[in-house]
Amino acid sequence: MMNRPRFTARNSRRRLLARPSLIAIATLLLGLSPASTLGQSQTSTEDLGGCTLKDYVYHCDGAVFQKALSAASRVAIETHNADGVARDRLTTFVTGKLGKTVIARGAPADLSFLMLPVDDQGVLNDSVGGASLGTLRIYMVTPDGSRGHLLWAETFSGPRDMPWPAVVRGLILQFQSRFHIK
């Protein structure tokens, strides 16, 4: 005869072990999504240009980025399709402060500036600075026009209820301050 409590305990353990496996599979599938821009792994060994990923945070080499920025003349701006605020502010910053030409979608570019909000699914930082709200990623562009190596990653943090236009402004000002751009 079957010992009922042992059978129940064994099934409970199987269910507990299956749950993390399902979470890991779902995370892997989400990580393979082409729209994802957050760091998916704790440490990266691939060549990311001037950046490495450690403990879910990009660490970028400012000298490598500044060299690539100086050499670039044409820049692509990428934002969410309906995000005119980020596109307009980023375009004004890139043309006015950096002196670069913003190219039309599909035209050859040297660098790609990507600005997106950080969603609630990402790793949240509830430290003194608040939650991570927006990110600016700057990539090399491959000869076929797609994003290449990540050169710079800037994240802006603040109170969760901060409106997106304020996040965009804060992110650009933070980036500008970091590289002493007047």
C-alpha cells in the first residue's frame, strides 16, 4: 500500500522544483525578445564595445565612448513609436549640443541613440535615488544598419510617479553633466 503523506510530500517538492524552472524558461524567452534593452544576465563575456555587464548593471568605458562620439557625424535616434517627447528632446540635444546630424530612419548612421522608459519588469533600484525610470543607450551601427556594440548606457532614477517628459529631461541633463557638455 502507498504511504500517502510521503507521496504528497514528494509531489509538493516536485511542484516547488518545477516553479523555478518555469520562471527560468519564461525569463529566457523574454530575454530573447528583440525589443528588450535591459541586461538579461548577471555577467557578460561577449564584446559589448565599451561596456561590460556585471551584476545586472552596464559598466562602460568613457574614453572608448568619447572616441566613438568624436568620430561620428551621423546619428540615428530611436524611441518608442509614440514617444515624440523623447525623440524631439534627444534630436535637439544631439544636433544642438553634440553637433551631429540626425539621419532619417533607414539611412546609414555612425551611432544609434536609444531612449526608453524602464518598465516595472526590470530590476528596480529603491535606493536613495529612487527607481530606475529611463535609459539612454548608445550603440555603434553595423554596416547593414542594425545596432552593433553598446558604447554607453545611462540610467536615470527618481520617484516612481515622475512624468516621462521630466525623466527625459533629467536623463539628458545627467548624460550632459557626466561628459561636461555645455
